[in-house]
Amino acid sequence: MPDANDRDRQDSGRIVLVDPRPLLEHDFGPQHPFKIYRLGLTYELLAAYGLSDLPGTRIIVPRKASESEAICFHEDAYLEALRLADAGIWSSELLRHGLGTGDNPVFPGIYDWAMSVGGASIDCATEIAEGRADRAFNMSGGLHHAMPDHASGFCHVNDAVLGIHRLLEAGKRVAYVDIDAHHGDGVERAFYARSDVLTISVHQSGYTIFPGSGFVEEIGQGPGEGMSINVPHLPWSGD
């Protein structure tokens, strides 16, 4: 049973909310299905309902993750390619790193966008790890397909992995629950052989949808065996 202090903390509703509006200057392009402006619409809806002004709620703004933070998962060469793409410098390495494709285009500010989403999730994790918040929400995050050396599925930097690493640095064990229609393959990859992170992904079967993974046989390996759980569903499955 929670003690009185626990109840007081819960009642205070200590919530951190990331304001995504500084990110709205970025754009994947008019033909791309990923519309960043929807973050602004969502934030405005939250504000209209008064949810951003609830007692105990603090608003923070995104800040760019440092490369030293990002290399807990991403390779130096990939971050360099992302930075060059941001500057408009063409490199033969771009496609090898999944950049410049239909899913993961390059555009001015792509490095700032990706690293800011990552930094926001790190800060959310820090607020919880250091006891300043009970819940933290980065609505721009969840870019779970990004891999160590390449972008994938609209995801350039894996903010979920960076946030989890921050919690691990604080000595936490983590349960990551992914309810996107697509398998959280990048996050699973990051912790597939670790025993301190449980990844659970509920998604449409990889037999019928990108990224073609997330089957029940994928359960982790070595120290992480049994720590990856995949629950694939048929298309159009409901609650």
C-alpha cells in the first residue's frame, strides 16, 4: 500500500509536458505522410481543454541531445551523415544510412529536428529519474524505428532508446510498452541482449506491415532472453 507521502505525490499530479511548438519549423515535405504541424494542433487542443494548466504541470521546451548522449545507441558515422545532410551537403554515404529515401527524406534542419526530439525524451526521463515528476510526455517522440547506423520508418534518431538509457544510468529497470501499429524494432534491437529492459510491443503482424518483424519467436538473447515480448495481430484487429 502507498504511504501518505506517495499519495501526496500522486495527488499533486507532478506532470512534465514538452511544448512541441519550437519544432514546427521543420517539414518532411508536402507529399510525406508525417506531418509535424499535427504536433502543434495537438498541443493547442490540450491547452484548450486546460490540460496544460493543471496543478503541478510544468512545461518544458525541446533541446538538442548532445552527440555524447546519442552515441549510447547511434554510431558516430551515422550522426555525421545526418549532420552533413542537415547542412545540405550531399554524400555518397547518405543512402547507406537510410537518408534521402521516400520514408526518410533530408531537409534543412533534419539534424536539429531529430536531436531535439531525442533531447526532449532524455529530459523527460531525467525529470522522472531525479524525482521531479511522476509522468512526462513528449508528444513528438516515439521514433522507434531508428537504428544505430541508419534512419528507418520516418525515424532518424531513436528518442525512446535515448530516454531509456537515461533511466538506466539512474539505476532503474525499465518496462517499455509500445502500442504503435508497427513493431518497435529499433528499441527491441537496442536492448535485445539486456536483462534490465523489458520491451513489449503490440502491433500488426510483420507478415502484413512494415517493418516485417516482431514475431512471437523474438524473445531476446543471452542475458536478455525472455525480456522481449511481441504480440502481433491480424490487420484491422480492434480492442
